[in-house]
Amino acid sequence: MEVLCLGLMVCDVLVSPVTPYVFEKDSTHVENISMSTGGDALNQAVNLAKMGIDVGVAGKIGRDLYGDFILGAIQGIGVDTGQVLRSDSLGTAVSIVLVRPDAGRHFIVGLGAMDDFSLDDLGPDPIQHAGPSPIRALTIGSAGGLAGFPPVALGRLLQAARAHGVLTFVDTTGRLDGAYCKEAAAFLPYTDYFLPSFREACAMAGTSDPQGIIGHFLDMGTNHVIVKMGTDGVMCGTLHGDGTAAQPAGAKPPCAGQGSGSVAHMATAGSGVGSVSPPGAARLPQIFHVPATPDVAVDTTGAGDAFVAGFVAAALRGRSFKDSAVFGCKAAGLSVTQLGATTATTSFEEIDSRWPGHYSC
């Protein structure tokens, strides 16, 4: 197993299209009601498996039809379920996903067994026992949404992973704020890649300035920051240059920032990969922007998880920080073209071949 995705495992029930008028009627007919695997960690694992990565997932589900559905779906594509626990008293997490005509979505969630999942479930050395061979990467999906993994517990887990030479990736979810940001000091120093959404990042950092956000989290000890900005793509920053992404931070000396430009240039760039670092800033962050793909979205559910999976897959194949972010945007762009969080994902090679003229370095 190369990657272990730990965190939310959910059975999604997707309803589409849904408008606010549904709440004014006793009964409404819709075009589609379907069931799919969901939850940040599970989405990441499914996407990685489809991209050809040997991946496992860790979480807790119930002994019910929803749990059986999840296991059948992911075992069928090769996801390792050796660290999936089943609760005898709590049901599988279920999310009713209401998809608007404009591809936006709203979630009605019951977390069930996931609220009972904690570090104690993983044994004394969860990284060493993740599989017969050492894993290369651990993804957390997602900090802030796991009741049994408060920041201190996440810090212990990530510190153990780093001790084994494992790359660590932390996504976020939930109603995060400045108070949670202070608590995140327990795990950010052990985080190689921190990947919040723009909304979550603003709430945690107390600013909406992209450079300020990235600087804030780098100051807290994480080595790379990727802010997911929806249709505006991603904003990335690091003190470690643009070398190969898949190596633990500290494995090579920091590089000087590359390129030049401004946040204003970044925000208006229509395509390509725009660097916004101050020229000649040896210890200032290298900050760059990668735009989203130009496709019209059908359903944005799981787009952030697809980005994380794509980024991890590219990094493990030796792509640079920038090129991994580009591939992540391609994976996210493909994911929104069909209904469901992981329906559209295909092989690494097919994703890599898409939008050849949209990205240039």
C-alpha cells in the first residue's frame, strides 16, 4: 500500500436537481436519485485507486446496508479495507446531497459511526500496521470534521507518520475558526501539505488575503499550503522551492522564490501557472496560482477531494509542487463533469492528457 486515507467514510444519496421550491411542496419529482460512496477520505481513496495508486482507507462504518454498499464498492476497485472498522451500535454515516441546477450542493449529514472513530481504534502504531509494507503517504480527510481526532490527537498521528518517513497531507472541513486555528498548532508542524478550502482558510487565518493566508500557515510550521478556491483554482505557497513534491520536508534545502508578479496578476490570469512571489526573496514564500479547468460543472460534490487525490498521485510519481498542483486541478475539473464525487475519475494517463493548451509553466 502506497497511501492510507484516514477520515470520513460516508454513503452519499444524491438528489438532482433540487431548487428551494422543494421545501414548499409535499412531493417533488426529480431527474436523479442515486447512491454513491462519499466522505473526504473515502473520495480520496476511490480517486487514487482509479488513478492506479495502491491505496487503503481507515474509518468506521456500521453493520448495515449502507456499510455493505461502501465495502462492496471500494473493494471492487482495489481499495484496501484492512483498517475499516464496523460498529455494532452505530450506523454508517449518510449524507443526503441536494444538487442545485447550477451544480452547487447542500448536505444533510448524519455521521453515525464516524463520530465514534478515534486514534485509539488504530492501535499503538497505526502507521507501521497500515499494511505489510511501509506506506509512502498519509492523507487526513478531514481535520475539523473528525470528532475523535481533535488537533492534539492528529498531531500525535502525524508525528508518528513523519517518524516513519511518511509524507503527510491534511485537508479540512467544518465550521473552522480562529480558535481552531490556534489548536491546529498541535498538528501543522507535522504536516507536509495543508489543503484547506478558501472559506476554511479565511476563517482560520482571520484574513481573506491569499498571501496572508499562506504566510500564516507557513509560520505555524506546515511546509506547503494549497488553498482550494473553487472556480478560481488553487493558490499554493512554500518555503521549499519547486522541487519534487514527494519527499518529506527538510529533505533538501529551501530554494529561492521563482518568477515574479502580484496577487492582482494571479487573480486575473486566465490560464497557465502564474508565479506571484517577490523576485529575489530567498526566504519569503514562493507563491503561485493554478487556474481551474474551463469545463462547465454538472456537480461539484467532491471536487476538493479529487484535487487532493490528484495532487498526491502526481507527487508520488515525482512531479514538482507546481506540476502536482496542475494535475490536481485537472482531476478536480474532470470530477465535476458528472454527478457524484468520484464517478468521472479515470486513469492517471487519461487525466494527464486533458486540457493540453490550458496550462503552461
